Amino acid sequence: MKRFCSILNQLLQIFSRTDFEKAVDETKAERHARGFRSWDQFVAMLFCQLADANSLREICGGLASCEGRLSHLGTRVPARSTLAYANSHRNWELFQKVFYQVYEHCQLDLGMKTKFKFKNPLLSIDSTHVSLCSEMFPWATYSRQKGAVKLHFTLDHAGYLPAAMVITTGKYSELIIARRQSWDAGTILLFDRGFIDFAWFDRLTDSGVWFITRVKADMRYEVVHSQKSNHAGEVVADESIRLTGRRTRKRYPGLLRVVTIDKPDGEQFRFLTNNMTLAASTIAAAYKDRWQIENFFKLLKQNLRIKSFLSTSPNAVWTQIWTAVIAMLLIRYLQMKSQYNWSFSNLLYFLRMNLFVYRDLWDWLHNPFVPPDPVEQPTQLVLGWN
């Protein structure tokens, strides 16, 4: 007779406790700790995201109401003050390391590929901002009356999983963060016109990284060579160019490529890239796929606890954001492993309703609306008199 622990317990088993404790040691997250472990904090904050808890009271109360079912989780219910103190003072980099551990596990387990024929890693970079009250979060103020944190994401198009994230206050632009990052040679980067910096483009080209973006209207260049285009399709021009602006030609002295397409509604798009070998239609299709990062931002903000915060300190905000992204990565992993055609929102919604249900997680994922096999009850023996 099969017996199962709760679905929440089975979700936590996806996280390697050995790797988690290694990350605790590396970040010294439990330095000067007094009984409250980092694993207890992580379970509480992940419960906040999965159960959509709005406050510390709801987190601690929700866990306490199911305390009889927490025995298999290897955790205990924290006091509100203890959890608040841990979020404000324990190193948020612990959760950053856990995120990358889970991402690596997803890559190895799922073996994901992009929908394109080329084998190069395809990544999108962009940022989204979360508005904050400047009076409650004075450290996040970036103008006279506005405050915000900015989440700078790298989206892996193999499975559309978040591959990296940098959190800053609102005063840091996307380009500043992008200049500080590095990628493996052969990677193809997708980004919008807000990232255009020809000196940075030159460094990307020298490091063997390809990029695809949109052409700015005021970009000055001369056509060096024009390839034949397929006028029967969307592509109407495929040109090798050299920049002619006084500053831009010094910042990027090499050749670039401009691909022009016409949409059926008459709208025209021009794409700029340093890749001279991919088909023009592939360049256009790859940039079109960049829209997936916008869908990612929408799912993140609409489904997870990332726009209202439990505490006002920077460390607590960073901790909550990282646990939200970990939860999103976990849900995407379950969505891709499941044989049922889940949407992200529906999977998270029904998962919230079944966190403490005793049922096999994978059986529930594959057949969510099929009742489980009945549990055989042990036979009660009847004592008789001789």
C-alpha cells in the first residue's frame, strides 16, 4: 500500500538539502544564529509565494494551522518576529545561490532546446521595475517622489526559464547592468533599442557573442554590400553596413548587418546584428521570440508576491524577490515535466489548493482531475471467546 507525504513536502524534495547547506556555509547565512535555521526561513518564504500569503501573520499562521503535517518537512513554525528579523538580517545571497542551483537542476533534468535549428544558446535581456513608496522605502528613492527596485533578467529561450537576475534600485539603467555581465562565446543575445551602445557592441563581438536588436531611427550608416532578398516573403532587404557617425564609427569600426522586413499590415521593422551567417528570416524570427520575456514579466507580477513586501529593509526585499523567482522556476519546472497541458496560472492556482494534500505529486500533475486509488484500510481482527 503506497503512502505519500504532503505535496508541499514533495516539492521541497526537489531542492537538494546538501547543496542548500553548502550554500548556507558559503554565504555564512547562519552566522550568530540562535536556533532558527536558514532552511526554516526558506520553507516559510517559499510557502509565502506558493500559498499567496500577504503578511508575516498569514505565513506563520498558515504553517501553524497545518503543524501536524509539517513533521516530514524537516522544519518548524517560526515566530513572526523571528522570521522578520531573519529576512532583514540574514544574507540574501543564500537565496540567489539556491536559485542557480535549481536552474542548473532544471537544465540537466529537462535537457531543453530552443525551437530554432541553430545550436547557439539564445538569451533575452531586459528589466522590469517594481514601484515602491519612497516614504516607506527611502533607500529605493530615485527621483524626488518616486521609489522602485529594478529586476534585470536574462531569459533562457530553451524552456523560457529565468537564467539570471540582478536586483538594483530604480536609478540603475539596463545598459549599466548589461555592461557588467558576461556570456559564453557563441551566445545570441536579444534586447531592445534601450541597450544600444556601440562600444559595448564592440566588446561583445570581440568576445564572440552575437546580438540582435532594433535599428534606431537616427543611426547613420553606409551600405557596404546588399544581398538578394526574397521579395515573396517578409524579408525585403539584407545589408552589410558600416557606421558613419563621427562617434559611432570609432566605437564600432567593424561591419554590422541590417535586416529589413515588411509585415502584412505594411509596418516595417529593421534589425541590427553582428551575425553575418544566420538567414535573414531567422534573425527576424529570433527577435520576434524576444516577446517571451515580456510574457515572463507579466506572469511573475500577476501570480507571485512581488509587488507588496513583508518588510521594508533592502535585505528583506531582496530575499522576498529571490524566493519569488525560485518559486516561478519551480512552477515552470513542474509545468514542463507534467503530461497534462497546464497553463502557468492554473497550475499555481490548483497547487495552492493542494499544498497539504497527501497524494503523489507526479500522479496529481499528470492526472489532476482523476481521483486517486482508494487507500486500503487495514482489516480489524475480531477477538473471539473460546
